[in-house]
Amino acid sequence: MMPYKIFTSCFDCFGSKAVAPSSGKALFFCKEDVKKRRRRFAGTPLVLLLLCFTFSAGAYSKDLAKILKVESKLPVYRNMDTAFMVFDRSDPNEELHITMSFVEQNRGLVPAPPQKVVLSGKSLRSIHPIDIRNWPDGEYKVFLSETGTDSVSFVRGIRKATATPPESPVGPFPVGGNKLFFVDDWYFAETSGLKREVHPAEIIPVEPWNSIPDIKCARNSIRKFWVDEDGCFNVNILAQTAAMKTVDNYWVRTKDFKTWERIAEPLPINRNCSLKNLSQNTSDSPSNPNYRKYDPAVDGPVDLSQVRVLWSGTGKNTMWGNIPMPYRSRTAVWEKPDGLSLLLGPPITIDKNVFADDEIGNWADSNDNFGDVRLSPDGKTLRCYQARLIPRHDPFLVHYDNNASERILVTWSSKDGINWTPSYFDTPTLDDPWSTQHYGVDMWSEENDRLEFAYHKIFDAQSQKLYTEILFSRDGMYWNRMDDGKPFLENGAPGSFDYGFSITTGNRTRMTWDGCYYEPMQCVNVLHFMFLMANHEDDRSHLTPDFIREWKDGRLAGEQGVEHSPVRIWHKSWDEISDLTKNQMFTPAFMRYRMDGWIGALPKKRRAEIVTKVLSDGKTVGINAKTEKDGYVMVEVLDEHGNALPEYSRENAAVFQGDQVNGGLIWSDGTVKTLPSGPFRLRITLEKAEIFTLLF
């Protein structure tokens, strides 16, 4: 309390002049200013108050900003004990003394005393670790100044977050009529020598214009598809101009995805082909909604199953009924069956991508990168997903990107549709390339809603490419990224249809055919900045080399432009970039992959073993696995205490060899095909083999 008393007494003593007690510098205010500031900062935490006054008093050091670049290495430190502040000096002969002070911007919490850093030596870059293990989760402003002065030169952010995985139940697990995936240890009591791997999908372009040139358009998307009675793929394509004017909506047919024919009507679906809609909410919104604000006294408790989170779009002065909606915002709306649409509160997120020098951003700052809205299996929690924009600075700023911020996906969850709590869906790690960002997410459930998967769209801002990773979750809140780091949908080489974008689309239909899954996806043949320039442009004649160099105040050119980025590895001249940009095209494609084969479990070395927790209600068992010629999967059945059952174990164990998505398991030399009644465990041994699922 003492410094606060001194600070207020300075106002009282000098009237029109205040003295910051740490330095004796005079800060001038009129008496009316003093009264206003007292009212404004009443109840403000002390340290935050002092730092805000220091920063706002014209004490921003422009000189230091000219010779030093500084930024936190990661936008968010999730489940990490150490943060890293990175300093880049411009002159190796100049020694700099920096003091860092920390304040949580929402609560005024000071997590640690100021830290002093000396920047010297021939190396221009210095990385300073900051111990944050005892810091509470929060959004911390880091005030950086030259040691010995009170002038703040930089304000940066350290965001600490903790995510806790759900605890696996001990069992028994009823498995009858269900699948058991091997993506994690949820069902396992013991494992040894086991690892997991992502299996990237095969990407098959749908390019009927190679056979029928006159149907080629700039934008093409798959609407419907199936395999017909003759074993041919029937695909319905919406063809549009770059400005999204519909040109055609046609059906084509192929046997091999190389030779196509146009057909007037599709043939009936093959009886061995099945389709599934992976979207959770498949009902249509009211065609003429009647909007008003929710009134709990009149409307009663909210039915979460009828709540959507709607985007206000890109139009200015948008009105929902007589309610003005902020530009590019998302708001929870209760869409009642009678056509009434009730706004459940203010927007959850609002468009913001420009930040002042002293801002580190807030949870609600967002743009147009978002994902699904999903209701938990028990119907008690609604979740929506949207990228948060986090301001970034040199040396971790991609100047030629359209955003001076990083897009990091956030999960917003609510128990009542009114109050929403944010948490990070996922965050980049120190193993990721810097500038790894998030572009959106598509999700679905397996194992009777005990397991969720997500197609996570990743944006590598340095290379300006978008690709897709696969994640999984047991509770819809804590999401697991695979350690092997393989994309599920990877980009192609320069000149290929999937060079710039390789991502999932809004069409969430999955087709099962011949042991594989097929899902539609969208590919674009240009990099992200090229896409932005050519998008919605039917006439692209203006996309000359000079135009591209000067685009958005010349951000693509110069020392911090694409000329000094990974982009120049692939494109050596502005003429080449111009030609590629003019030929931007959206090519639809199918991702094809093994049924349930997103992630497999296999030995780290030669052999691995798994013992499950107690299972129940199983009758027969099918296996989705593959082995080498001299490999095998051996499945033994144990009692609930882990003791071997003679007719199911050792020489009587079921042994699988080959490659099948639903192979049968039998025991005792083929005489036993069903599991014992009552609870049981399985012991699974893998040698030169990989397993994906068991089917009960």
C-alpha cells in the first residue's frame, strides 16, 4: 500500500503536477485530470496502475525499438514450466541492459519480481528463459525497459495455460457392438514396447475437365457422391467462377479417377457402398428467423440442443431483426422450433486484428477461422471453436502474411448457452516451426461417443501453406496431437493441385467402399497470399509482378518480404509468382484411407505387448490389422484378474496374419469363436504388425 499512498499524495501535494516516486520525473495534469484519473483507477491493482501510468506518460522509448527486436518465443505456453523471451540486437558492439516486469492484465497479479537481462557479445540473438512453473494461468503483460529508467520500450505477452487430460476409468468397459481403437492407453492396463503412428491419407484429385475441357472452372466443390451398381464413382460437382457465380451443377462418372464421362443422372448406389454424415447438427436454420434478445423470465431454461453459434458475416451494419450485430462476430442463438431466434447474450468473439503497441489481446479477439459447434454426449455442455488472434512482433512476425497476429484455436464451452468459458484447443510447441497457426477444425465421434477425432487445419505462415493434422480427445476438451508430427493431409509440390491448400471442407459425408473411407476435401494450387489476391477475382489481368510487389503497402517485397522467405526457394521471380497467382484454382479431391486407419499401434522395435483393462459384453471379435509376411498379432483371453484362460491362451491363442479391416479371431485351433461370458481381459502381442481396431 505504501507506494500507492505516495503516488496519490503526489497528486495532493502538487495539484497540477504529479511525480512518479520511482524516478522523480514530473507528469503534468490539471486538477480536473487528477479527479478523473482518481475515479478511473479506483480499485485498480497497484502494480498495474503504476505500470499503466508509466507507459501512458509519453515514456515510450523509440530509440531502443530501433536497435532491438523482442518477442516471446511462443504465443502460448501450455503445460510448460519455462517461457522464453527472444532478443535480437542490431549491433553486436552495443551492450544493452533490460529490465522485465510482469503483470497479469485481467487481475493485476504480479507473478514474479522484475528480472534483469544483459545483452552483449558477438551473437545478436539472446534467449532468456523465464521460470513460470508457479505462475497461475493467465495473460501476462511483460513490460521491458532499459535498466535504470522508467520508460517502457516494449510491451509483450506471456500467456500461460494448463490443460489436464481426463482420467481414464478403471473399467469394466462394455464393448459389445462397439469398436476399440488403439490411439491411446484408455482401455489398457499395461503396455510395453508400443508406439503410435499417423497414416496420411492418399489424396485423389477430382479433375473431370481433363476429359471434358469445357466444364473447367476456377472454383469446384463436391456436393454428392457414391459408388454405383457398376462399381463406378458418381460425383456431383458445383462449378463456379472465382467470384462465386454458379456456372454449372453436373454429375460425372469414373472408374479410375483418370477418365471421366458426364452423365445426366447418377446410377443407384451400390449395396456394398455406405454413406454417413459426420456433422452433428444437420437441421436447417429457420428461413425467416424472428430475432429478439433472450429473457430468462419469459423464455425459461435454454435447451442446449437447439442452440447454434452464428456468424454475423462480412457485411457492414448487419442487423438481426432490429438488433445490430458487430462485424464478423459469433453469437449464441437459441433457434426454437416455432421460428423464434433468441440471442443469448453479447457476441462470444468479435473481429479484431489490429492491436496497439501496449496490447497483448484478449480471448474474444478473432477473425473468420472457426470450427464446429458440438454438444457433449450427455447433452450438458455446448462447445464451439474459433481462432483467437494474438498480436506478434519481430523476430516472430511474418510481414508478408495478411495478419500481424497469430491464429490460435480456442474452445469456448458453455453449460447454459449464456456464459462461455475459453480454453486453448491446441497450441504450437517448441518443436513446431515458428509461425505455426490454426485455420479451423472439423470433428466427429467414434466408439459410441467415447472418442472424438478432429481434422485440424494448420497454417504454416512462413511458407504460406495449409495442411491438415489429425487429433483425438476423450472428453472434447483435451486434444492430443501425435508425437510423430505427420500431417494427415499433406501439401503437394509446386505446380500441383494441392500445393497451397490441403484441407477438409464443409461437406462432412464419409463413404465406405472396398475397405476404405472416402471423404471430400478442398485443394488450392497457390500459396495463401496468392489465394488472397486472386480470390473472388474473375478478371486477374491486374495481377502483374508490379501489382504483387506493391500489394498491401508492399509487404511482400523488401527485406522482410517473400524475397527473404521460404517462398523464394520455390519461386525465383515475381513473374513466376504472378503467373501462378493468375491461375489459381480450387480442385476438389477425395482423401482415401484405410477404414478406421487414422492412427495405428505397432512395436517400437520388434515386439510389443498390451494387456487391456477389464472388458465385458463381448461375443465375437474382429480385427483391423496388418502384418508383414513373418509377423503376427496374437490375442489371448484372460480372466478379470489377469490369469490366462487355457482354451484362449498360449498354444490356443488366436493368431492373425495378413492385412484385413475386419478379420475374424478364433481360438483353440479354430474350435472357439466366441468370448467367454462375464468380464475378461485381452493380452495382445504384436510382432512386425500394426493394429488399428478391434470390433466386438
